[in-house]
Amino acid sequence: MIDPRHALVSDRAAEAWTDAFPLGNGHLGAMSFGRPGTDRLQINDSGVWRGGPHPRRSADGAHESFLAARTAALAGDLDAAEEHVRALQSGDSQMYQPYLDLRIAERADAGGVAVQRVLDLRTAVARTVLGEGPATREVLTAVSAADDVLLDVRTYPSATDLDLQVTSLHRQQVRVQAGEAGRLVLIGRLQVAAAVDPDAGGDSPAREPAAFDESVHASWALEVRSDGALEPDGDALRVRGARRLELRLVSATQFALDGALRHGDHAALEAEVVTHLEDLAARPVEELLARAEAAHRALYDRTELDLAPGAERGGGPVTTEARLVAAQQGTAGTAELADLVALLAHMGRYLLISGGRGANPPLNLQGIWNEEAVPAWFCDYTTNINLEMNYWPAGPANLLEIGEGLTTWSGRLAVQGQEVAREVYGARGWTVHHNSDRWGYAGPVGDGGNRPKWSFWPLGGAWVAITVVDLHRFGGREVPAPVRELLVGACRFVLDLLVEMPDGSLGTAPATSPENVFAVPGGAEHEVHVSTTSDLALAREALTSLIEVAALEDPALTGRARDALARIPREPILASGLIAEWSDPAFTDPEPLHRHQSHLIGLHPGTSLDPETDPERGRAARASLLARGFESTGWSLAWRICLAARLGDAELAHRFVRRFLHPVDLEPVARRVSTSDGGVYRTLLCAHPPFQIDGNFGALAGILELLLQSHRTTDAGTRRLDLLPAVPEDWPRGEARGLRARGGVVVDLAWDEEEVRATLQAPAPIAVEVRCGAATAALDLAAGESARLRLTRSRTGFGQEEERR
């Protein structure tokens, strides 16, 4: 039986790419279309990027240009400041690339049949059923983390003739390796054929790599098994009289985790993938599918969420499309809408596991799924919010393994970031700007003509380091030395970047607020000024984290951090009651509904703007959030869920959740007001539009923030856990199992109209303060110990039933 909280259901084949079901294991990604006639699996390998680890070169006279920009910004000469900032641009980050298209075509007419597609989030299997009764054909597709292989099994009701071909947008050669009866292997050699030219700027899609070591090489092998006859046809394959077709695809690239290319030849890569298939040859596909499911469920089953326990869910599967339409038209009941929210959360967990597990590079703007050779925003790492948002839920969702790729890559990033810090800023430590790639690009992107608002912004290193450190807070152990070193380097740069302002405070000059502009009196628009609110908030968050986790690394450095924190101004409040984004109160916002909320970073994901201890700024933050409105890009709406949750405003957060579930591709509720009219596609993939996966992860993080928050500590330094800090009225009953708090505590929750029940388990000794409404309990938990708490919904306090084991 299909559980509506854990399955996507469709009654049509995928037409658009965003209709397809995503599958993956962190290394290989696939989009399953479920088409009758000619079916398609679009495949990605996380190692297939354009370009290579080319040395990054700073613009000539970069440091002098930076100092000139600083002087101009401090003097109020904004035109000159922007001109000097543009002179810092030094190239472009590279693009994540599509890999393969696997097409299986039936020679006989297969059109006009009924289609049912189901993506089971618990098992990570996409199942397509074509036709009805005795004419039913079935397809099962999975990407195994246990064996690093894509599996596809197709059964037909009668002997069927098929054509099978693997193509690529990149230069490739395909050959057939003969096998025993009923088994053949197709082997492909592939070289990514173009790169973003860091000298010319922009994309050069027709430029071939000049040398072997300038681009990614890859090899793939596809094993085909069938009870029909297998006949090679050039670089394709014909299958005659098949009633069963079984496919196994493996892949290898020359990319190494340290960012270098493994020098070798195609023969070595071919041997790797062929050996991989041979290692799996003796295992029946049923065993491989079972191993794939077990590996997935080992992570997926850690957590459960039911926002409508006891609700009737019979009557057969309802398509995800119909559920979205009902939610938008207001015809869905409270329980149905709550189930849809739970599905959205579980979809986020599924994508996090499928796209981010293993020793692979970080999740990019589309995770590991992309079909475009020139994808939107290069499908790279956008470090002014989107990369960080990808990892916000990894800790709360009890998926700390997913942070491995970000942690490893950040070390690579810091290497180039040290060069940029030294050459451009004359600073110690490391930095990165708005965009990066698999190779760790760290400089201001562009060819000298790009707008500063999405080129110049040197606080990316601080935000990446803060994110990595926060992930490790959920482990319940000391933050490891490499992560502390990453933070130390980012803070060295921040301290050197800060400059004394005329009033004696510390600030930044020049400064931008990511992707936004301001208008000076008279109406002229500019992008560069001094001491933006986001700059100072990130500096504050980074230096505070340094003192918390690395105080013993360098006492002199942490002493500088304490001195600096005392001189960094807090978020300014305008006469309108809003948090100011810019340091000059005379500036106005030409785009008040802008998608970025960078001036609220201190509220979330930061912690320095706490409405509990600073209610005046809390009220200003809420007013600022409302001023941004309820129409925006998908990922921005997800951020707004998180911000409302930190404000403790359950109903505002729930309104953003409902708005996030707006389907952009479904009539009669889809709207095309602007490119900022975002939400989700019919598969719940986040729509900017176009597709950006960070919104899926931000929405999951926000939903979990409504149920459990752990970012605060008491005055004594004890970790504080807030249970149900912003649970909406539409979720009067619910259950959440396996949530994780900072400090490593695993929390199970159950609530109804009468009471809240919680079980806390600690992997390591920890003292915590637990709060729910006005009730408070202090617990000292030993390693492996659990405690059960019961709270009445009248919020008068915990009952006497506290149980430990």
C-alpha cells in the first residue's frame, strides 16, 4: 500500500525534465521518465564538470584596485568604488554538466496506454506500470549506494523488440564488449568538451580542450541482460524478443577529491568500470535491489514525521499533482494538507540522502541532477546563500554523513581562498566570493563588466566555515581540528578585512549586500557602499563561533575576535521599524520584495539576532520579513519559513509553508507573474523557477525548526532544546522521531491537544535545558542514557513522570 507521506504518485509519463523522478547515491544521479514507446533515463555523474583545476589568476593590480575601492567607498564616491570593484574580476567558475542519456525504445507502437509512476521515498525505487491487465509492462529503477550502480529492470507481457542507445552531449566513443549468451556490455569513453574560459569570461561552448589534462575524462559501462537476443548495432544495441531486460550501469571519472585530475589513460578508467561490473556479476539483480534499499533505509528510516496521526488514508493512491491542486484551491482538509507538508519534508530528506551521501563533492544548485550543457547559474556553488541552505537540514534531520562532501571540499576551497585573500586584500586567512565550483574557485567572478552585486562579496568564506562548524555541533563531539582550522582561517580574513570607521566602530569597505541594490536620494541606484548589515552579521557570527570552538587554538587571535565583536555595530533599525540592509538610513530599496533576506542573516541561520533577548530587533526583523512579502522564488520562500520559525511565529511560518507548496506548472492554479513567482513543480522539486534544489532543503530545515530548536545556550553555557517552539494550529496532533539537536541529542516527539511527550537520548554525556512553552526541565544525560518527559498543553510545567533508562 502506498503511504501518502512517503511517495510521489503520477498518472502520466514525464514530459518536462522536472516531471521525472530523481534517483541517486551521491555519485550517480538519474531522472526516470517512465515513458511508453521510448523511455528515457537521464544520468549524471557528480564528477562531470567543465574545465579543470586551472590556476586562478588575480586581475593585474588587484590589491591596489581594492584599496582604491575602499577609499572611494569611505569617501562616498560610489561610482568610483564600483569601477574599482569591477577591476577585481578575474574569470568565471565552471559548470556542472549532464553526462548520459539512456533511451530504450520499443519497436512496436506502445502509445495510448495507461501510466502509473510511483517514487517510493522509503525504498528509493521508481516504479512505472504501463498498460492494464495482461498487457501490463513494468519498470523498476534504482541507484544503489551499496554497490554504486544504476539498476533498471523491465518486464514485458510478450516478446518485445527493443532498441537501446547511450548518448552524451560530450565527445564520446562507445564500443561493445561481447559476453556470454544473454549478456553484453557497452563501454563508453567520454571527455567533457568545453570549459568556461577564465581569461575571456563567460562560456565558450564550442571550445575543445587543448590538452589531456585540461578537462574531465570519464568512462562508463552498461551491462545488458535479457532473455531475448542481443545484437550490437554500431554504438547501439538491438534486443529481439525480450520479455525481460536488466540493465546495470557504473561510472568512473578522473576527478580526485582533492580537486586534482588523476592522470592516467582511458584504458585505466575502462578497466575500473569493467572490473566494477565483474564484481557485481554473480549477484542477482533482486539481491542488488535489496542491498540498495537497505543502504538507503539505513539513513532514511532514522527519522519519521507524521503531522496527522490517525488520519484516514484509504481509497487508493492520489496523485501528487491532484494533492497540490487541492491544497492551492483550498479543497484539501487539514489532515490532507498536513500529510502533504510531511511529504515535502520527506522529499527533502530523500533528496539529501540521494544527492549528498558519500565522499562526493557538495550538492550544487541542482544537487546532482542536471540536463543542460549551459545550466541556469552554471549549476555551480552559489555561496551567498544557496550552498549553505543545502546543508541546513543535515543536522536536524539526523543525516550528519551528508556534510562529509562539504567539509572535504571546503578545505580545497580554502587553498585557493588563501591566494585570493593575499593577492586581492593583502589579508591572512582565506575567502571566497559569490560563486565557486568543484575546483574551488574563490575570486570575484566576471570579465571586468559584471555587476558588483553578484561578483564582489568577500564574506563567502565566513559563511561556508560557519555552516561547516554548525554541522559538527550536531555530532555531540568536539569539533574536529580540520574544521577548527577552516574557521580560524576564515576569521583571520574577517579580522583583516574589518576597517575602523569614522565613529570608531569596525566595518567593511567596500561592501555589498548579495544581489541587491539601493537608491540614493535623487533616485540613482548603486550596489557598493560600506558596512552592509549582512557583512557585519556574518563577521559577528564567524567571530562568535571562533571563540566558542577554537579558543585554545590561538589565544591572541580569539582576543582580537573579542575586541572586534565589541566594536561591530548591531543591526540598525530604521524609522520605519524595519532592519536596515544598508548603513546609510537615507538609502531606499528600489526592490522592496527582493528574494534575498541578507539583512536577516543574524536571525537565521545566525543566532546573534535573538528576538527573545532583543525583542525590539525581533519586532523589526518580523516587520522586515513581512515587508518582503509572500511572493518570491522557491528557495527564498523556504528561507522565510526558517526566519518565521526563529521568530516563534507559527502561523506566519505555516503561511510560508503553504505558499512554498504553490505548483508553478499545474493548471488551474499555476501563475506566471514573474520569474520570482516560485514554489514547486508537480514532483515537489523546488521551482525558482527554474529548478533549484536548495529550496527543498530550506523547506525541510524550516519545517524541522517549527518542531525543535537547539541554537540557544543558557547563561551558564548549557545547550537549550526548545520543543515545538512554533507548531502551527493546523498540526494539533503529530509525531516526530529521530530529530537531532545540537549537542548530539536525539529527540522523539509526540503531541496532541492535551500533552506533549518527548524522549531524549544522548550519544555522549551532556547537560541540557529543555523548554516547551513556559515549562523548563534541566537534565544531565550520561552517554547512551535516555529520558522521557511529559508536558501538559496548558504549559503549567512538566508532570512528575520523568523516566530515565
